[in-house]
Amino acid sequence: MRNSEWPREYLETKEVFIKNNTVYVRSSRGATTGLACDASIIDARWVNDAVVVYYKNGCKVRYFGPYGSQRESI
């Protein structure tokens, strides 16, 4: 498991939501970042200092930072 690379303003609020099949994370400054977009996403939540996205087929992807390269399947 990799260390979190989320900027402090995201870790302060730890707010994640799904809108129109897209997972978004909101910072304490009000900025939103889109992480994943897929019709099979069923849930997304903060687990420790990472966002975990859950898919219908049972797959989970852990985002340890706001960029696409900062993710890993778990």
C-alpha cells in the first residue's frame, strides 16, 4: 500500500460524492476533482487517507492522490 499524496485541503474535509456516474472529491477550498467515471460505480468513500471506488463486479480501486497515475487496484 502506498502513502497518501492528497494535498492537505482534501484531507481536511475528506468529502467524496458521486454525480452522473463520476466520483468527485471536494477540498476545503471548495474545489472539486473528478477521479473516475464509469456506469458500474456503486460507491466511493474515504478509507484512511485514500479514496476507494467500488464497482458492481467487485473490483475496488484505491486513489492515494488526485491524479490518474496515483491509483492502484485492491
